[in-house]
Amino acid sequence: MVETAPLWSVLVLPVVLAALALGAASLDAVLAARTAGRAPVRAAMAEPLREVARLLVQQRRTTLAPDAVLWRLGGASVLVAAVLAAMVIPLGRHAVSDLAVGVVWFNAMEVIVWAALWLAGWGANSAYPLIGGYRFLAQALAYELPHMIALITAALGAGSLRVGQLVAAQADLWFVVWMPAAFAVYLVSALAMSFWEPFDQPVQEDVAGGVTAELAGADRLVFVAGRYLLLTTAAAFAVPLFLGGGHGPLLPPWLWSLVKTAAVLGVLVWSRRRLPTIRMDRFEEVAWVVLLPLALVQLLAAALVVLVR
């Protein structure tokens, strides 16, 4: 059973997320180096730290007549939303807050990212970031409904919106075994909500970087860190949703949670170098014609299993 962790765990949560996100960034750099064949693995692993140092000393960029408050708020909100969403994710038997509506809380924090990218695109008063913001809204409208149905399917299996109850319901059998389609839909939507390849058109180079076109220095560092934290949080939430949380043999529950999170995160990062970017219009078609019916069929199947049990 998941319990509410002590107050000091609020300080531990960002540290754990940052460590996992840094590992994801290092893995991404290693994969990029191997693909390009340009750098040894050991040097590539340190690339994220070098990039952090470079951005910290880089001068901030300004544009003509920006809405500076909205611009800075949008960039920082991605990071804040990722941390707040992780508050309901249990590490073993403890979570910062095991809310009665934890699944809804996670989804609500994820929707904040919609506003964050729109503010970052709008506030710069520049064409390229604005186009990137519009692209993300189109992408969000495509993935959000299948994503919500995948969350509802897991909640239906446990008969609760409390994340701790989802973990407890998987003590004997993980949801991924009898909800594989919902798990697959969730992973696709996790990539889309993090605007990660192949769903990275909002920050693509064909519009000079999209939402990030005018970001530089500390502003860009905060935004990029938020993107990696968001991907990490999405990977971590898959563990209590479909992979049994901290359940597992031999290892302590908190370590099982970390191992499973790292495995899901590794798969998501690996996909970046294997899949080409998908245009928004094509993704919308796939989402509405394939992902949505698949998620609905899985929801119906899960409902029948629950009724029989």
C-alpha cells in the first residue's frame, strides 16, 4: 500500500527526477554520437553538463516588444508542471501525496504544458515561436483523448483514481498483461506530451527551432530541463499505471520503481534516434483513426474483465 511520504520528501523528489533526466540526456547524447560516429562514448556522456555550462554563461536573447512575463512564465511552467505531476508518483511504498484523484492530478498538470508552450510561443512576439506554439496545440488535440482513455482504462482496472490503489491492484498481475493496447497508447502520448521525437514538430528546425527559436542562455536551459523532466515524469507514471509500481522479487520496492522507470525512459529516449518526425496533420489522422479506436476497444475489454471478476 502506498503511503504519504514525510514532508522532507518534497526536496528529494526534484533531485531524483533531475538525476533520471540527466541520465536520459546522457543516453541521448551517446546515441547521437554513435549515430554520427563523431565522439567516444565517454566524451558524449559529459555533453549534457557541457551544454548546461554553456547556456549558463550565454547571454539572454531579446525580441522587439515581447511580453516578457508571459515569455519567461511559459518556459518555466514546463519544468514546474513536470515536478508537480510527479508528486503523486510513488517511489516504492511512498509518494509525496497520494491524492484520491491522483490520476486526474497528473493529467491536469500535463495540460498546464499546453498553456506553457503557448505562452512561450506567444510571449516572444516572434513568428517562429508562435508557429511552434500552434503546432503543439494541434498535437495536443490529437493525442489528448487517447491519452485520457488510457489513463481511465488503468483507473477502471483498479476501481479508483488513487495511484496507490492502482499499484495495490497489480500485486498479482500487472495491468500491462491485460491492457497492452492502453500501455502502447500511453507511451505514444508520453512522447507527444513531451514534444519528443517523432512528435517534435513544435521545436523543429524547419521553423528555426519553433517555440525555442528565441530562447537563449538561462531561459533556454530552464525550458530544455523542463522538457527532459516532463519526459522523465511521463515514464515514471507508466510504472504505477501499468507495470506494477514497486512490486517485484528480491529488490526493495523503491528500487524496483527506479529500475522500471529507467527502463521505460530508456525506450522513450532510444525511439528518438529510430523514428522520423511526424507532421501534425498526419499524426492527427493516426490519432483519430488508429489510437482512439484502439484505446476505446481496450477500455471496453478492460470493463468486461472487471465485470466478470
